[in-house]
Amino acid sequence: MKFSLEKSYEILERTPAVLKTLLSNLDEGWVMNNEGPETFSPYDVIGHLIHGEKTDWTARTKIILESGLSKPFTPWDRFAQFEESKGKSLLQLLDEFETIRKENLNWLKSLNLSETDLDRKGIHPKLGEVTLRNLLSTWVVHDLTHIAQITRVMAKQYKEEMGPWPEFFRILNF
Amino acid sequence: MKFSLEKSYEILERTPAVLKTLLSNLDEGWVMNNEGPETFSPYDVIGHLIHGEKTDWTARTKIILESGLSKPFTPWDRFAQFEESKGKSLLQLLDEFETIRKENLNWLKSLNLSETDLDRKGIHPKLGEVTLRNLLSTWVVHDLTHIAQITRVMAKQYKEEMGPWPEFFRILNF
């Protein structure tokens, strides 16, 4: 599928509502458990998404548009949420994510990006040259794969209760 | 996490709303594409979930409660939706799933299942002996893993647009 801003907004705009519908008012077991050491719980993922809104997607868009190849992106801390989420409830985090995502999308739309803008390049500290189109596609994919991760983590919590059925669910061994 | 009917209802009740929030009014590219030959699109998955409501979860619950080990479950057609969904819009399918899921959960709740009931057994045609608790856990996991699948399939549609980023997303190669 070809990238378009419209198709990207369709996903980016709905992710906060999808996560609220999926995670609000659930038993703690669904929300706070993870997949093992150094993995994320659904609660952790929401903090991670908030940190991305604050420090990654729009910050890197600005660097590409303002500095291009002359200034590499700031490396991103994928574990920052373990500090930043402390003391916050899941509902607080879901609200915070909804608010900051809306602000970021309003800002992005206000740029009126052209196809030429989408071809502009920046330097990723590990991956090298990337275009703004690559960055915005990855923002969308990052949302979708974290919803996939959250539901996989939740599913695994019942693995021991399924008797012999896990062998039909390849995803439980991912 | 230990199985409980309450924790299971929490998921089973919200899945139709999660899918509506995730999939309503999206570009066809997000909804109708799949992961390659003999894989499901998000549209296909909704038909598959409806078929499960009609022929699997409650039907097998009935067999366990009424016949126990004396009558194996009817094998399930995992590809029935390719016929049954024909001519229906995604929104029709999402509504149909919501309705039949609600009916099935009302029926399940009306059984007032006890812990002893949950230990009752049936015969799966391939897996052998399973308990009602195993079956109901698997119903929940089936919902969650299909949401994971849908979002993974959607994410893959942008893989070509991400430049070098897919190497950071293990899930895109699942």
C-alpha cells in the first residue's frame, strides 16, 4: 500500500480510542502483567507511546524539516516510561496519550506537507538516511504493532488455562 | 493468571466495540489486504469471528454440558467466512458480530456455571480431552490473538514505505 497522509491520519487519530476501548476498567491481571523479564505490560506500552509523542515523532519531523541531513536525530529511550509513568493510573495515561496525540496531529496537519516535503531526509543515529515519509509510515506502524503486542501479552496470561489448545496459536510463542 | 468467568466476560464483551473502533470507516487498503496467499484480511477475520460464534464456542459448551466425553466436538471450518461473508460490507459484519456475541454471552451467563461445571470435559477431534475452562479460556485468547493478527496485517501494508525501519519491528516478519 502506498503512503498517504490521509490514510496515516485514519490510524493515528483512532489509536487513543482503540486503546481506551481495549483497556479501560479491566482486571489488573490483564493490564499489569507482561511476557517475562525486560518486556512491556499493556500499562508500560501506554507510557512508551506517550514518550514517543513527547520526544520522537514530531521532534524528528522538525529536525528533518529544519535541519535535514545536517543534524542527526536524538536517540530515543525505549524504556523511559518505567520512570515517567510512576504513580499514574492507566486511565490517566490513556487520557494523557489522547491529549498529546491530538495536539501532535493538529500540529502535523498545520504544516500542510507536500509530496516534496515527504521526500526530505534526515539522519537516524543507527539506520542512516531516512525520509519524512519513512518516519511517518513508521509512526503508524508503531501504533499498530503496539496494539498487536498488547493483545498478544493479554492473550498469554491465559495460556496455562487453555489445556492443549496453545499448539493451535502460533502467536502465543512469539 | 487464573481463569475466571468475570475476567473472561471483560474481554469477550468488549471485543466487538474494539473492532468497531479499530476498523470502521477506514480506507479499503487497511481492511481488505492480507499477508499473502491463504491468509486473512481484517475483513476476513470478522467473518471468521462470526462463524465461531455460530458454530464453535457455544455449540461446544453445549456438547460438554449435555454429552460430556460421549460426543466429540464437530470439527470447525476455519475458512467458512470466505463463502459466508460474500456480498456483506465490513460494517454489516461488525454489527452482526456485535449482535451474536451479545446473544451468546447472555446465554452463557444464564447457565450460572459453577467451578464443577468448568471442570467438565469434552473431546476435541484433534486435541483429545479438554475442559470447559480450557474452551472458555481459548475463546478469550481467540479474540485477543485475532486483534493482534488484524493490527499486524494492517502494519504490514506500510512495510515498503518505512525505508530501513522494518528491522526494528520483529513483528513485521511474523
